[in-house]
Amino acid sequence: MRAISGLRRWRHNPLCRRTDLLEGWVALAALLLVLLGAPVIGTLVGSATQDALQESVREQRRARHAVTATVVRELEQSPLDVDPETSTGRDLHSRVLAHWTAPDRTDHHGAVLARLEDPRPGDRFRIWTDRHGRLVPRPLDTATAATHAVIAGFGAALAAAGLIEGGRRLIVWRMVRRRYALWDRAWEKAGPDWGRTGTGS
């Protein structure tokens, strides 16, 4: 109640200029838009992103297949491969010549990266291929898709809040410029003898 009575006194304060009141209303409108509009925009964008990504997950699961490849022999590391001395056990990959059978029952050979520390002929590991046996990246999983959707929603909400705040600042800047222009005109009307008129000097 104190805030409401304080707002009432502020609105009826004789020292409060019309532009001060307008700035207050602009700030209030911007605050309401940030508190109400930005979350709605974030939710809508996150929901749309979630739907699109989950559809992509389903499509990738239909089109990509996990097959078992067998190491034929280890290949020399290319100059672009990770330095084994600086890589961790988690990201260590070996370049091997492997053999695998595609979902359409065709045989394939090729150079692939295997998560094997010391690959030997006959070692088996999993790779992802399309229906015809061509190597493809691992399909996106549901949890990762949901995480991306949440990030997109937060990003959209923050962007909306930033745009609203930027709009508020632009409006207030224009109002201040207009106020200064009015003051300049008032000073010009008063003339160079302002404050000394009628003093007999």
C-alpha cells in the first residue's frame, strides 16, 4: 500500500514535470514487458525448437544405424590427428582400416576413427552408418535436443529483454533530447538579460 500511495503522491507532485511522468510510465511498461513478454517469447521459441529438434532426433534414428566394425589393421596417424601426448583417454581415437556390413547387407572397408587405445586386428567397435553403409555422425539424443531447446528459449528471452530495454533507453533518450530543445527555446525567449529585467540597470 505504501508503494501505491507513494506513486499517487509522485503523480500529483507539483515539481514533477510531464516528461518525468512519461519517463516513469515508459519504465513501468518496459518492466512489465520484460517480466511478462520475455518469458512468453522464451517459452514459445523453446517449445518450437524442442519440436523441431525432437523431429530431427526421430528422423536421425530412422536414417542412422549402429553397426559393428572389425579392425583390419591400424593406420598411421595423419598430421591433423590429435597429439596422443596431450589428449586425454576420453578423446583418444585411433585411425584404423576397418570392415563392416551395412544394414542393406553390403560389405564395406575404410579408414575410420575408433575409440580404441591399442587397436589390434580383430578388435570390434561400434560405428554409425546410413542404410547403405556410408559413415555418418552419431544421431542426436533426446536429452541433448532438450538441452539445446532450453538454451534457445533462454537466449530468446534474454534477447527480448535486451530489445525491450534498448527500446526504453532509445525512447528516454529522445525525450531528454526534446526536453533540452524546449529548454533552449525557453532560454532564447528569455533573452540575454534574463533575471535583470526591470531592475533599472
